[in-house]
Amino acid sequence: MSSAIYWLAIRFYGLAAHVVSVFDPKAKLFVKGRQGLLAHIKYALINERRPRIWMHCASLGEFEQGRPLLEEMRRRYPHYAFVLTFFSPSGYEARKTYSGADYVFYLPLDGPNNATQFIKTVQPHLALFVKYELWYFYLSRLAAQNIPAILISAIFREDQPFFKWYGRLHRRMLHSFSHIFVQNEESVQMLGKAGVTNVTRAGDTRFDRVVEASQANTPIAIAQAYCKGAKMLVAGSTWPDDEDFLQKLMQILPAQWKLILVPHEIDESHIHDIETKFEGLCVKWSTWHDHSSARVLIVDKIGLLLQLYSYADVAWVGGAFNRDGVHNVLEAAIWGRPVAFGPVYDKFLEAKELIAVGGGVTIDTPEAFKHQLLNWKKDQYSYAYACKAARDYVLSKAGATKAIIGHLEAKKLLSVS
């Protein structure tokens, strides 16, 4: 792919977003959030005199990977101003008031003019990209101005465009980075074949995030009251396929089992659909008032999932009945709970490794999950082993944030004052 074709594709994407925004709420936010965006960023930074560090995340999942690094740098280097950008509305809208950054913006769509103006306005001392949110014109402008660009928590596979015959432009993006931190050895080898050698295997910063968050856990009154005396299944980041699965599961589980369901999307129509599926069994978080007899608690509020996993006897992580695959299994595993999910997890190293150590299982039918739950209840040794394996796995993988900051300091990319 040439840079001209890439640019045309980005412009077409922008035009398509405008068309879709007429009937799609997310697309509407995507378009509205970028109206007058460069002028808004310029005005927001007009009186900012501190040197700036810019971190870009595609969405909320990538933010959780970048967050430990961002917050640790802010603790160590408070004289910097930290600029955080998102590509998607699901990331920006959830974290636009995030206090761990000084400024939070949408990222203007990639293009020669937008990239030039954005970098001229932000003037980053250092740019950090999370996982594989790569934009050609932004990276080429950073490289042209000798602004260090770092990619963190990346993971590469043979089927990605970087390693295909048509992936020359993608490989050029990789070569624009000053350094790339990857999650596993396979990624190091894949990049080496593409001629990229400025690579360090540091691991995944999400492990640091969940470890830190678990240490700051505080009780949640509604959850405590609801879970008292029951066997608890906490299902997080669920999609409709997960919810259909769980609805069938609750019909065949013993009555002592309750479900806390935390959907990936909490818009009104989706919550209504879930209520319909669990009609007569459920209560919403927002309307809960001592409904301890309800078997399903639907959480229609964001920001609670990681802590709610601590109330589980067993956790279910959604997404693995869909093409994109399972969501974040680490948020559940850190609490020392067995983690179950559907069959689509092959692109997620942590899910595969969690199964390998005995802390996770993949399940494809409600009947199979019922059997697994009842077996864990009966065989306490097996259950305790799965609990310990899950938590030990997460703790063993922590440390990526420290490794990345150590490199940045050694290369003198972060100044004391």
C-alpha cells in the first residue's frame, strides 16, 4: 500500500463515518468529537508552558494497558504535562474526565495536514503509542522532527499486514519508532524478520494495572448485600451472545447461584434487552433496593467491573463468542478466581496462558459450564488449585511498567526537570 492510497482510505473512512452518524450513536460521537478539534486543542494548550508527553490509545482496552505507565510517569515526573488521546468514542467518552492526564482529546483523523498541525500544537517531548494503534502520517511527522516515538505492550502475529507482501507501508511505520516494547518472544522474532531490531520483550502493562488496582480495593455496599450467602458468578464485558448463554445457564443452575452481569455496552436499549432475557429474575444496579432475592443483578453503570470480580466464586469474561474474541481476563484472575470464557481466544496470549497454568477454562455450552461449576463446588482441591493458579499467573507477569520506564530513563528520554 502506498501513502496516497492509505490517505484516500482514511478520508473515505471519515466520509463513511459522517454517513453512518445519521443513525449510529457511536459514529455520531466520532464525528461530533472531531468538529473544530484542532482549534480546540490549540486553545486548550495555549497557556501550557511545561514540556509535554503524549500518549495515544485506540480505545478503552488500550487505555488500560497504557494507564500504569502514564500514572507512574506522572508520579515520577510531575513537571511534564501529559496529553492523552483516543481514536474511538468508547475510549474518549469513558475517560474524558480522567484525572491521570492533564489533557484528554480525540485524535484528529490521520492525514498530512492534521498530523502536522497536531504535532505543531502539542509539541510532544515524547510520544507513546499503545499496542498497535499505528498511524502513518503521525509517525512520519514525529520521525521527521526527531521526536522519540515508543510503542508499548505490542504483540505481533504472522497474519498481520506488517509481515505480508502488501505491508510495506505498515513496515515503514514500525521503523518510525525509536523503540518497541513487546509482550512475548514470538513478537521479537517476527519483528526481527521484518528488519526491526530496536525491540525489548517487557511484557504487558495490563498486569501492573490489575495488580495495583487490586491493592486499592474498597468494599461496594450493594455487591456485599447482594452476594451474602450465595454462590456468585460475575460475568464481565458481556455481549448478546454471552447473555443468551448465561440466560440458559441460570435456568439449569441450582437456586443458590446468583449472577452479577456487567455488559460491555450499557445503553438503554441493550439493558432493556438483557432485562427481557432475564425477566422475573433480575434487578438493575441503578434501581436496586434490598432486592436480595433477585438471581441476576444487571450493572448499568461503568467503572465497577474490576472490583466486582472480587465478589465472584467464578468469573465469566465475555467476548469469546464473537469474532473479536475474549475481553480482559486479567481483571478477574488477579482476585484468585477461576476464569471461564467462550471458544474465541486464540489471539489473546494471556487467555491461552491462563488455561495452560490451570487458572482458566474455555466453555462452549451452558451444560458444560454447569458441570464445571458443580465440579468445582464438589472438588475443593481442584477449585483451590484453579484459584491459586489464576492469581499466581498475574503476579508472575507484572513488571512491564518498570522495564519501560527504566529504558526511557537510560536513554535520557525523561528529564528530571
